[in-house]
Amino acid sequence: MINNFLNIILSFCFFIIIITLMSCTKKYIEYTETSNTSVSLKNNIQPIFDNSCINCHNQQANTFNLKTGYSYKSLLDNNLINIDKPSNSVLLIKINNNHPFEGAVNIYEYGLIKKWIEEGAKDN
Ligand code: HEC
């Protein structure tokens, strides 16, 4: 009887762990070569937002919207980009500060976003 009960509890824990692990898997992003070309919001930056940010930053949430078609205006309207001093951009400071905690951008993605701002943060 006790054994049966333990078995059920253990199976349940196992199940929760598997679900948690599955939900952490990120989609693979195919990065486009950008060393000689300018960084494109549409091709380089938006996929990062789609993969790491829009779960929380969307039209339902009480924050700004990073979904396709809204991200550019949202970033500007909320003063999250500083074109004169790119490294002072709230966007960069925030994501450099381990945000979001569970799934922060990697150094390559951070570099792309920084380069995009340095190039004038165009809606390209
Ligand atoms: C798990 C949910 C979640 C994810 C995923 C997430 N954010 Fe956030 N973000 C928040 C919340 C909640 C706030 C407001 C509270 C705070 O500042 O921490 C916030 C605040 C911010 C701010 C500061 C806004 C301001 O006006 O100060 C920026 C910039 C930001 N997020 C960018 C991003 C970017 C870029 C991504 C993707 C790389 C991302 N966030 C992913 C939940 C999230």
C-alpha cells in the first residue's frame, strides 16, 4: 500500500521534471552572416525576440510588445534604445543583466543587438 503510494508520487515527480525540461528547449535559430553586412531587424533581431522574449513581452502583457510588426515601435516608444550612446540603451543594459533570468540571450545574440543599435537601429 505504502509502496504503491510512493510509486505514484515518484512517477508524478518524474513527469513534472520531463515537462519542465521540455519547456526549456529553445528553438534553433539559423543565424545569418552579418560581419560584412548590416544587421537586419527582420532577419537577425526579430528571431531573437521571437525565441526569447515574446512569451512575456506581447500585447497581452503589461509591458511592451516585442512581437513581429510591433517590436520596432515599442522599443522606440518606450525609450529602450539610445542611438547616440548604444551601450546606454535600456534594452542592452537589461538583457546584459541576466534578463530574462531563465533564458537570457547568449553573447552572440547580445552582440547582434548591440551592432544593430550602433548601426542606427533601423527598421530594416
Ligand atoms: C519570463 C518573462 C520575460 C521574458 C522571457 C523576458 N522579459 Fe523582459 N521583462 C519582463 C518583466 C516582468 C519586466 C518588467 C519588470 C522588470 O523590469 O524586470 C521586463 C522588463 C524588460 C525591460 C525593461 C523595460 C523598462 O522599461 O525598463 C526590457 C528592456 C526587457 N524586459 C527586455 C526583454 C528582452 C529583450 C527579452 C528577450 C531577450 C525579454 N525581456 C524577455 C519579463 C520578461
